[in-house]
Amino acid sequence: MNFIERNFQTILLFFTAICLFTACDNPPQMPKPSTYLRLELLNPNYIAFNDSEYPFTFSYPDYAQIQKLDSPNKNIKFFNLFFEKYNYVANVTYLPLMADTTLWASVNDCYRFLKRHEKLSGGIVEQNYSNQEKKVYGTAFEIKGKDVVSPYQFYLTDSVNYFVRFSLNCNFVPNNDSCGVVIEQLKSDLNNIISTFEWR
């Protein structure tokens, strides 16, 4: 092996070592963790729901739209509170308590609806509400779980004449881990409805 060949081999080994050394300094490329869109929360001003068709009033956030719905039964009334910014809707059902629509049956319907969510939920937290001065009684249900479509609902009644049910639902495939701050905001708005609710 002559002098030029030896030097060429030495230079080649030198550059190979440099390439390997510098390559080791760079950390391996890792996929970035999935992230969620940053959501801007609205600051609500509360306004009165005061419709003469219904025997109750309450305060709701001004960014919610009231959507009246038709009903095949003249005694049962439906409307929605549509939170367009967040793409959630609170379905509201009002029915008078009569001989064929007892308080027990109405409450039982709420629990039957909750059972549909049990297989997707990570647990259901119940909280009772009672305001004897206003004669408003009820129970709120927080439904835990990433894939739950209806994360919050409640019913209110005077236990004699009236029964109202609110059910918060999302209009998209749910991922409640990413929507947690929105759900908390809407839950706060719905709790405000409970605390301001009055019969006429």
C-alpha cells in the first residue's frame, strides 16, 4: 500500500468518525403528542326566560339561543337552549303532573335515560337540590367519561304540578377530555338556571 492510499484511507476513516459522532448528537425524531384546539370561553350576561307558555322563569346566558320545538302532545312542551359557539344544546322538556304522568314515572324516566350512558360513563355523580321557599326540588347528574354524549342533566319539580328536565348534549362525536373547559362553563350556566328557577 503506497503513501497516497494510506492517507486516503486515514482521511476516509476520519470523516466517517466525524459523521457518526455528529449524528449521535441529534436526538431521534419523535412524533409530537396530540394536542387540542385552544377554546375561547365566552363571558355570559344572564337574561330572563319569561315565556307565557310556560309556568316558570329562569336566567340563561345571552349567548344561548331559544329554539322552540313542536310536540304531538299539547300538554308536553319542548324547547332547546342552543350554545352555537360550543356546538352544544340543552334539550328541555316540560310536562304537567297529572293522573297519567306522575312524579314517580317522570323521575323514573330520567333514570332510565341515564342507564343508556352507563356503558360509556366513568361514573355518575348525583346532587340533590331543594329550595323550599320557591318550592323547587330536583336532582342534577354529572356523567363522567370521555365518550359521553350527555355530560350533564337535571330535573326540577314542585313535586305536585310541574316537572321540567334539562339534558346537555353535544352535536359532534364527543371527546370530553378536550372539551372539559367548555363542559365546565356550560355546567356553570346550567347551575345558574337551577339557582334562578322559579314557578309563576
